[in-house]
Amino acid sequence: MKKILPLFSYLFHPIFIPAMATLFYLFLNGSDFVSQEKLLVFFQVVIVTVFIPVLAFLLLRATGIIDSIMVSQTSQRKIPLILHCFLIILLVRNNITIDRYPELHFFFLGTLLSTLLALILVFTNVKASLHMIAISSITVFIIGLSMHLQIKITFTIAVLMLLNGFVASSRLEMKAHTYPELIIGFALGAISQLLLLILWL
């Protein structure tokens, strides 16, 4: 199990969570969007939240600003988090608009809020787990979607809750975080989504 646990850190890296949340949203809203529009929205999210950050990572690593994709050092997190904030703002202003995709729009606003809070903590030399921020965010979002759309997806929610535990255990196994950092990360992700949940639920 100890050999398997680190896989969860890579499979559920924060960079992939926005795309996963978008897939869930488009799948659960299947009757509301045509397939071509679904693909367009998904690829827009992937380009902004995966491809651009990967290119930025390669540039930052080549210049020695960060040392790995896990960005383990607190001081190395400033630029990636600032970039992530700008990319999320770009998405909610131009692509994932409140009039067309309200639930997903508020998910990204929640993501922006938790990222800003994590960035503020970095400047106080506190390292919140970005993995826990991401996995707790998508968990609360999917629970909210199931309530909003009145869709019973108990198994999916149960799996997501288990994944919170696996991701946390993975970060501990890799010695990337302490218990308080994991708790802070979980709280930032979950509370940010819960605060905005009342606006669209």
C-alpha cells in the first residue's frame, strides 16, 4: 500500500482537478449542452488550467525558480499560485460565465478564493496542502451539484470522500506535508466552496 499511495498525489494533482470538475459538471448537465459545446468548454478549461501551467512549470524549472512539480518549498509557491489566480480570473471572465455555466462559474470562484487564501498564507510562511484544497473543493462541488440537480450519485460522493483520505495519506507518505498543513488545505478548499454554494444551490 505504501508503494501505491504516492500515485494518488500524481493522479489527483491540483492541476487536474479543474478539468475533472468540468467533466463532472458537463456529464451531469448532459441534457443542457450539445456535444460540440461540451468539448469546447472542456478543452478551454484544459488549455487554461493544464497546458499553460505545465508550460509555465517547465519554464520555472528551467530557470531554477521551482525544483519539482510538487512545489514542496513554501517560497517556491508564490509565482505558481499568482499565475493560477490570473488563469482562473481569465476563465470566469471570458469562458465560464455566470449566465451560461452558473454552477461551474461559482466552482471556479471558490477555487480562486482558496488559491488566494493559500497565497496569503505563503507570505506568512504557512504551507497549506494544495492537494487537499483541490480534492476537498471538487468533493463539495459534486455534493452541491447532486443536491442542485436532484441527482442521486451516492457512490460517486463516497468515492470522493475516500479519495480525500487517500490523497492525505499520500502526502503524508511522501513526507510532503504535516497533519496541520493537510487540515488547513482541506478547510480552505471545502469552506471556500461552501461559502459560494448558497449562491447557486
